[in-house]
Amino acid sequence: TTVYNRFTRWRKAGIWDKLMDAIVKAHDGEVQMIDSSIVRVHQHASGVKKKSGVRCVGRSRGGLTTKIHARVDAKGRPVRLLISPGSDHDVTAAEALLDGLEPRAIVVADKGHDADSVRTCIRDQGAIPNIPNRGNRKRKYRWKKAVYRERNRVERFFNKLKQFRHIATRYDKLGANFFAFIQLASIRIFLRTIEPTT
């Protein structure tokens, strides 16, 4: 109880946000990759009072789920994170995820992010979208397969993130507490990339 209460107090005080903002300053802004991943919500995460806060839980064919949206750099290090109900489409969180792109940065995403609004958001910041076209798109855009192949970096990030059992299966009742733990785990993943190997 003491650990949980302290963790929650630090979340409310914005400690995890400040730590994430401080560590992200070391990221490489030339290539950015975005994607999302679904997390099952455990039955213990139910029963929260409506006044307590937003849960970020959606119902889909897989049951109750939460979706983690991530933007990573070319080394697979997290730059920006968001969560939403699992039933939400990837495009709904794309603009918030892409905020603050560097000019001339290349943004790599899958077909799930192939929407005019996403492409406009990227271009308005002076960045370059590298997104494959959906099959039903009338106006086709050019994209580079060689650059797109590097998108596995964001998939690797999600694999590392889900090594933490607390994230792989969500037990938190509140979305804010679950997101704070995602930030904590992401900070650890980022630090591993800059730690000396000797």
C-alpha cells in the first residue's frame, strides 16, 4: 500500500512526466516511427468508481482492451506515448503522437495510419511521411520500402515493453496509473540504450 500510494502521489505531482520529458531530449529526430499495440485488461481492473478518473478501456472482439500508441526514434527509443481505449482507431491518436516533429524528419508508419489527416499533420511540420498506401486509396503516394523496413524498431520496442508483466496484462483500474507505469518502463528501456556496455 505504501509503495502504491507513493507511486500515485508521484504520478499526480507529474514526476513521471518530467522524467520522461528529460530523457527524451537525447533522442534522434531524423527518423520517427509510430505504431500501436493492444493490451488485455485483467478482470481485476474492473469495478472503479466513475468519479475516480478515465479508465481508457474499450470493448472489442478480444474483450476489454487498452491500446498503447508509441512514437520511437531510429534506435527504437520511445519519444512520445499515449493510451486510448482498445476500440479506438490508430488515426485518432496520430496527431497528438506526431506533435513536435523536427523539420525534414522521416515518419514511418503502417497502412493503419494511411489517412489524409495524418499525412497533412506530418507535412505541416515540415516532415516527410513514409506510409504505404491502402488498397482502396485513389490517390497513390510514393514511399520507400528500404526505409519502411526499419519500422521493426517500433515493434521491438513494444516487445521490450511487454516484458514487464504489469504492462502485458493491465491490472490498473485507472488509465492514469497504467500510463504512469508505461512511462516508468519506457524510461528504463531508454536508459538501457545509453548505458555503457563495459
